[in-house]
Amino acid sequence: MRGAQAALAVAVVYFAGRKLAGEWGEVQRAAASLTPRWSLIVASCVMVLIVYAILIEVWRIVLTGWGAHLRYRDAARIWIISNLGKYVPGKVWQFGAMMMMAQQRGVSGVAAGGSAILTTLTATVVGFAVVAITGSRVLPIPTAGLVAIWIVGAALLVLPTLLPRLGTLATRLTGRSIVLPPLAPSVMLRIIAGTAVSWCVYGLAFQLLALGLLGHARGSPLIYIAVFTGSYLLGFIAVFAPGGLVVREGAMFAALVKFGFDPGPAVVLAVASRLWLTVLDILPALVFLLVRPLHGRRGLPAERDLR
């Protein structure tokens, strides 16, 4: 499996590199003509941080639904730092770090890990639904894919009532007692709404980045929502690519060109968006790591966080 993932990663980098080399002249001309408007770029950064704030609250909503509680600042620290795990190949380190750090605050590993997985699953399904609604002509989804999205989306609505049965099944398979309390349907609706809003704000921030970097952002905001969300999700599901590296940029470049961008500006924007998000992942994590470690001992009762 590792060999197959490595081979696939090499193939993706090779073909993406060939494509970039063929457009290198366009890229140089586009980069030479850039006159960044930093006020718009900073505004786009602020919007991404707003997305992070929404997603942190969505995670807390699930934790609260399962009877676990974290103060917002502690939840933010855990979410921001563990989020760096997505840059490690395999896609599991992020969840592992989140579980470990949450347990230090008295949250059970099942609640921490289960809430992270549920939030990620919901965000993925909702993201594909957002792409289908906002930009099917730019990132066309096959009919079978659309049917699958709506079926899985409908399943998410009934998932809260099935969680106890899933916990029972997990107990039988692992031999360990795993209890998954049911979630109220209203909690699931809030998760869906929160993740949908997050994708939309992400897309609007991406449009602001394009406007600030290139000086123009042609077309409807819906297109930018679709392009950003679709390329981000393709990078996410590429398990061999840490942080969706290359896969996301390749998908974004193809979608932007199809939308009407010249190849040079499309490559510049795709690469700039990678730098943009990477910086916004790393800087907040550094702030949390440098300013204050998590206070308290392992096993501190979670109820104290309600004060």
C-alpha cells in the first residue's frame, strides 16, 4: 500500500510538473505583472480565520451533544494545533493529535475522536453538495456522483439515531466497550449548516485573494466557492498527498482555466492559494504553542470548563 501511494504521488507530481513546464512562460508573464492589493489579501486572511472559528464551534457542538465540554479557547488551541497533522501523509495524524490533546482536558477519547470524524465526514459530504449546487458547469459531477451525494446527505440526517447501534457494533468488533450516545437531530442540522457556511466563506475569501493578487475576479462568487471547495475536497481525499499537495493545485488550475482564466494567472493563483492557506494554518498554531501551554493535568474534570 505504501509503495502504491508513493507511485501515485510520483505520477501526480510528474504530470503536474509537465503541465506547469508547458505553461511556464505564461506563469512568468503573469507573475511579472502582479500588483498586489494587500488590503484585500489581508481581508481574505481574516475571512479564513472566521472559517476556522466556525469549524471550532461546530466541533464543540458535537462534543456538547455527547456530554463533553471544552472552553472555546481550549477547543481552539486543540483544533488549530492538531490541524497541522493534515500535512503528514495518511490523514489520521490530525485525529490522533486531537484525541490526545482533548483527553488532557478531560474529554474521552471516543467523544474527541468520534466528534472529529463525524464533523469531517459531514463537511466532506456537505462540501460536495455545495459544489453540485454552485458550480456544476465548472466542476461537473456525474449523475451517479450526485445521487450518491444526496443519499449520503440523507443518511447524515438519520445518523444521530443510529450512533448507539454503531457503538454496539464497534464493541463487538474490537472487544472494547465503546458507547456512542445519540445526538439530537437539531445538533446534526447545526453541524450541516455550520459546515455549509464555512465552505461558502472559504470561497468568498478565495475570490478576495484573486482580486487582491491579480487585480480582477471575474464571474459570480458562486464559481469561486465551487472551484475552491471542489479542489480542496479532491486534495483531501487524495490520501497519499499531505495537505492535498499538488492534487489541490492541479484541480484548481484546471477549474480556473475552464472557467476562463489564462493559464499563467491560473497557476499563479493556485500556487498562491497554497501558500495563503499554509501560512494561515501555521501562524495561529505557532501563536498557541508559544503563548500558553494547556493548563491543568490529565484527567481534569471537563465540567470545570463550564465556569
